[in-house]
Amino acid sequence: MGSVFAKKSADSVITPEQQLQERKEYADNLRAQLSHKCHKENNLDACHALGEFFLAFDKNKAMAGEVLRKNCHAGEHGESCLLLGQMHLSYQGEQDRDVKTAMEHFQKACMFKVGGGCTMAGIMHGMGIDGVLPVDLNAASDEFIKGCDLGDKVGCFQGGMIARYAPTPEVVADFKRAIKMFTLACEKGSLLSCREVASMYEDGVGVPVNAVKAHEYHEKSLPMFRTDGTGQK
């Protein structure tokens, strides 16, 4: 009986070739399903997923760009606009890096109520791009506020940093806005934002000194800690 069981066990082993075939069949089925929902049912979320599929599985940047562009411009799908912007910014499109077009897509994503689009536009304003986009922290702050209002915690954190520290002379500090944005980001899981709130309560910046609150936000940050120390999940 031992030899029979051994034979069955050997027969059940999946070879690398079989694994590749199974993955191919899965990918083919998923591609067909997404394509049908996108092109036949005009499902905008499926179109976005199809664009992501072309990027991740097929490594077909041209097809991804075509689907996402239509979904962004004709379908007004903010997530597709955001992904297009990221493609233009990181050389993932069918053309060379195009910062101006990336910014246009981030702003369009923001207009379509995707907070990450606002935040990316803010980051670009904050960093500036030589010969294309000057550094403008007030414009960056405006975009971060929009992103935060739409629930993007990175926008809340970045906007809070500008409002608290006013890093350039043309920026006016706004401590009340800073602690509001940091608190929102903290509640969404931003370790650094929790620590900023704790610090503001410790020092009485924008709020009365409150050791209990400071301790509360320090404690809140502890479970968020990651090995890279950022807490920006």
C-alpha cells in the first residue's frame, strides 16, 4: 500500500510548466472578463481594472494608456486619471516622461474627487520641476487641503507640515489648520501625524498645553510603527 500512496503523491505534484499554464489560463480568463465588462457593459471600474491588468500582467503600456485615457477623459474616472498621471511622471507610458501632462491628469483626478490626485498635484507644486513648474508652496498647500478634504492622509500630513512650519517666507503659518490636518491624518493611520499632534499639545502650538492629549497621541502612534519609521502606510 505504501507504494500506491507514494505513486498518488507523485502524480499530484504540479510541475513548473503546469503552474505557468494555470497562471496563463487565469490571466486569459480575467482579461476576457474585464474586457467584456469594460467594452460591452461600459463598466468604468472594469475599464480601470483592465488598464491596471495591462500594466501588471501583460506589461503592455500602450494598451494600458489607451484604455485609461478613454476612461479618464470620456468616462471621468478619477482613478484612471491618477494612474495616467503616475505613468507620465514615471516613464510608464508609451511616450517619454511628460511632467506637464502628468500634472494635468493629477488635477483632473482631483476634479473628479480622487484625493490622491490633489495630493500628487500638491507634491509637484511643492517640489517644482526645472523649466516646467516653479516651486509654489501656497499652491501646494491648496492642493493638499483638497486632498485632505477628500480623505487622503498623505495630503493631510503634507498640508499640516506646510501650515505648521511655514518653510518659506511667502507661506503664513496656520497652527489651527495644522493640528486639524495632522489629527485627520493620524486617525487614518499616519504615525508621523500622530507624533506632530502630540508635539503640538506638548508645546502648546495652536492649542493649550495638554500633557494628557500629548500622551494619548504618542500612544496612538505606537501600533503604527514600521521598520522604515515612516508610518505612512
